Amino acid sequence: MLNLRDLTVKELEEYFVSIGEKPFRAKQVFEWLNRGVDSFDEMSNIPKELRERLSDAEASDDITIGRINILRKQESRTDGTIKYLFQLRESIAVESVFMKYKYGNSICVSSQAGCRMGCAFCASTIGGLTRNLSAGEILMQVIGAERDTGEKISHVVIMGTGEPFDNYDNIVKFITLAHEPKGLGLSMRNITVSTCGLVPKIMEFARDLPQVNLAVSLHAPNDEVRSRIMPVNRTYNVARLISECKRYTEATHRRITFEYALIAGVNDAPSRADELADLLKGMLCHVNLIPLNEVSETGLAGSPKAQVQEFLARLESRGITATVRRELGSDIDAACGQLRLAHKKEN
Ligand code: SF4
């Protein structure tokens, strides 16, 4: 079945031509789709006859308008953060988080239903990968949150469930769609892709989307610790990953963000901060320290606040720019992947 939200304006033109309609309908329909309409009937500048034709095509499963429904929603009373559990076709549930910042509204979207990367601290990988999300399904998370909040989203982080580089083509297409001026018109520089370190995709990404930000989930400064908590490290070790990141910055001149979730007793010793500083010395980068949200199923806990501060101070004293991620939505504090996991257990 063809999901119209997966299509660029050009591809929509081809679709309309293929069904004997005028190509200019594509732009009109594309605009409506990006405004978040849920039925062809709402497309008021499209002739009634064509709207009926499209509805009939949907009824016979030839096409879909690509609906997204809110299954669950948790809203912070303190900072406006909203955690969504969205439902896509085939009853697939995905999580997205809407956040308010001084510079605008941001959303963290999922790129896959589940994940096969197996990181030890992550709820999203419990149960493995169900399937990749299409470009339109990723886009719909942004549109769904805009529709629900009535607010414009200016920044997108692809850091929810899934490994974006494991679904590379759909990620590239999603970014192309989100950047389209007739659509959401998002600036490439306001989009961040976060990878756990699929090394072969890093330079491809540098070539395809040089203006999009790259974040790398590092979480450990050496192979011994990293391989224990991130199986991907057994294929692409720290040395290979860092060397590819250096090539990336040489090619794009863009600063990489290294994500480092502090896990009590695993990767949070002051000596690890020293190792990390040595590893990243001289690189165009920023370290984002993340106080880990507890996931009961993983048996891992976040580091105490004092430990986080010490880790930060140690990095800074060695010339590494770092910040501790602001804890948004702490009153709804379910960790990433938890809503989906809870939903799966109940169904
Ligand atoms: S942290 Fe990211 S890459 Fe690792 S298992 Fe979770 S979703 Fe997958």
C-alpha cells in the first residue's frame, strides 16, 4: 500500500499523473498532508470528485493518508514536556517526546519499532526489532505532535527508539521531506541524527546530509566497558569509531556531540572521565552527559548527582566542553522506551 506521506512532491506528481490527474495537485495535497489533516475530505481546494477518488483508493487499500493516533500521552506539569505513544498501521506503537526550549520546540522521534542493537541500558531493545519505520511514519510523529499541541516544532532529534543508521534510506528521505519548504520547512541545521556507532554509515551521512547534526552515543571511553554495554562495539570498536568521527569533522567541519549516559558503577568513575578526555582531545566535539533514567528490566541505575558533577568537572578541567543534559519532564520520568514496553506487556 502506498503511504502518501512517504512521497516527495515530485513522487506525488508522478502518482497523480499515473492516475490521470494534473501534476499540480501534488503540491496542494502535500501541503494538506503536512498540515496534519486526517482525511481527504478536509482538503478543501481539491475538487470533490478527486477527494472521493482518493478516499475510494484508500478504502480499497491502494493508498493510505498515513494516520497516526495517540495511544497514550504523559504531560509534565513543570516544563511542558509531553511523552507520546503513537499508534501506526499494523498496531505498531512508537514513542516520541515533545520538549520546550528557549530556542523553540523540539521533538525526539523514533526511527524503528524496537531496535536490534542490544544496548544493555535501553528499554527499546527489549523484544528486538519489529520493523523499520518509513519516512512518512517518522514525519507523522512530528506532524502528530504539532497537531496535538497546536504549536510549531523547529527542531528534530532522531534519538528515540531505533538506530537511525540501521534504517538509513528512510532517515535520509524523512529529512528530505521535513526540509521541503512546502512541508514543515525544517532547517537541516535544526535536525540531529544520533547513532550508536554504525561506522560505515558515518561518511555516507557526511556526504548525503552535511548540514545535519551528528550525535554519537559513546557511553564508554574504552572497548572493555563499551563492549559490555553496547554490543555494536564488538563490530566497530572505539578506535574505529573515533577515527571515523575525525574523518567526519574533517569533511563537514561540523562539531559532533558525544552522548555519555552515566551508569552507576559501570562507566562513571573519575578515571573514565580522564580516559574520555584523552580519547577526545583536540576533536571538534561536545560531550553531553546524560543522567541515566532507571529501567527496572535492565538492572542498571543512573549515577548519583555528585558523581555526575565530578565527571563533568574532570572533563572540563582537561579542556573538553561538556554539559549535563537538562532533565526535562522529570515528573513523568519514564525512561526512553518505557511507555512502549509497558504497552506491549499489557497487550
Ligand atoms: S540505545 Fe539506541 S541503539 Fe541502543 S538499543 Fe536503545 S534504541 Fe537501540
